Amino acid sequence: MRWIPFLLALLAACGDGPRPASSGSGDPVDPATVTVKTVGTGGPLSLKSVVYWAYQIQDHYLDPQPLADSHYDLLVIDQARSINDLTGYNDALLVSKLQSSSNHVGGNKLVLCYVDIGQAENFRWYWQQGWKVGNPAWIAGKDPDGWAGDFVVKFWAPEWKAILKSYLDRILADGYDGIYMDWLEAFEFDAVAKAAAAEGKNGRAEMAALVKELAAYARAKKAGFLFVGQNGAVLAGEPDYLSTVDGQAQEDTWFSGGASGAQGDIATKAADTLEMIQALNVFKTAGIPVFTCDYAFKADHVSACYTQAAALGFVEYVTGVQLNRLTSTPPPGY
């Protein structure tokens, strides 16, 4: 998860999911050079009406033009200026240009900002020198999947909540339509579960409470600000959670990939797929749109993902796990 040449190289490890990173070198492209060739009119689709979505949290700052030229209804990107050595990047201008570019029916695009709410990342603007596991006390442990520079946190800690609210202020200032929350399932991992137990906390309930608190904070400043969660679908069972979030996303429903080696086409166990589908159907039944992202390249795997997702009423996107470019296998009809 490293921006090169700005940050360290990506640690070779299989992970729970992709992280903002850079898989190559290069200089950031000034968003002012991005040309909106087809301007959207009539506003964006509602999240429930999104037919095509795309997910790129690496390298988009090197060449944002393909994002503007695409006609996806929804884009999920990372905030470049949240990275220590990219603090001068003009995210607000890029977001504005992407929003003004056309979606698949000629309206405007929705743009969500990726945020890891269950982990602290040592390449972000908020990270301070000397921080490590246990210092400050709310940093509970290293990333359980081995991603260097990521640390699971006691996400119920007031200090972490304050950081996330400052993060939201920056995202709101850049004009994003909402956030795409990663690591909602942080409560499942040993270091966090042990910390929660030691403090008499219910980790799952605390994560749901965090999402509700952040949503109330953001929506008090911008009505209708969108909250979409990635993974952690079991949170649907927490009180008022379904009435808080606007969308639910899930990785690896059918195929996953690793940080190095296989970038996709690793079949998910059938039992795990069934469990995920059952959890996602809770959102679908509640009228909340479900977005799935699978990592595959083989034509039969790609086709299977799109076919099965469509049959379930999920909005699918199939790409490579590095998420460093738009997919070469867009959805049927795109």
C-alpha cells in the first residue's frame, strides 16, 4: 500500500482487501489538465439507481483522465492529499471534474472517498512520528494480513474518532458525495477483540455506533452525505444500522486476489460465498443497494461473477486486486 516514489514499496502479502497504494512510479497529474469531454446533465443517479460502478484507489492521481472519460455512474477513489507526500494535490478540482462528467445515461457521476475506519495508516496526514503498536494506546496491533504500515485500532477510542471527524471535514471540503468505509469488520480480529474484551466493550456494537456517529456528524454539515460500507455485513443486525447506511459493498464474493502473486482468480469457498450472500440479502431486502467487487481475469470467472451478481440483484465490478486502473472487463452492457 505504498505510493511510489512517495512512500515505501508494497509489502508482498495476501490481504483481506486492497489498500490505497501505488503500483508504479510517476508524478501526479494536475487535475486542471483533465478534460471533461462529455458533461453530465440532470444530476447524478441515486445510489439505488446505480447500474455501473468502478473502484480505483491506486494511481488515479497519475492519470485521472480515464475516470472522467468513463461513463460509470459511481466512482470510488482515494483522497490523494491525505497521503503525507501528496498534501498539495487538488482533490477538490478532481472531484468536481469527475462529478461533472457524464454517467451512463448522460447525468453526473457520484464520487465517493475511500476511508479505512478500522485501521490507522502510517502514510496518512494524521500519523505522527514515534507512533507504533501501543503508542498511542489506541493502536491495538499490526495489520493481521501483513500489510505494512497499517495498524488495527481501538476504533471506539475518542482520539481515533476525533481523527476520523477531521478526515471527514477534509473530505467534505473536497466536495465528495460520501465515503466508502473499509475495515468495518475490524472487530473480528484478535488484537481488537482482546482489547475490546479487556475494556468491557462489544466490538461489533462499537463499530456500528462509530458509523452512526460519523454519519450524524457528516450529515449535519452536508445533508444527504452518503455512507457505504465495505465488508462487515453482519453489522446489519445492530440497532439502527440499516437506517444509517446508504449502501453495502462486499469483496471476494466469488473470487479474490493477493497483494503479490495471484492478482485474482482465487476461488472463494462455496460456504463462504453462501454466507456472504445471505448477509448481503439483508441489505437488499431492506431496500439498500448492494455493490460487489471480485478480483478475476479469466473470461469464465469474470462472466460468472457478473451473471451471478445480476441474478441476485447486486451491482458487480470485476477487476484486479491492485485497483490501480479501471477494469478491462467492464459489466455487460457498459
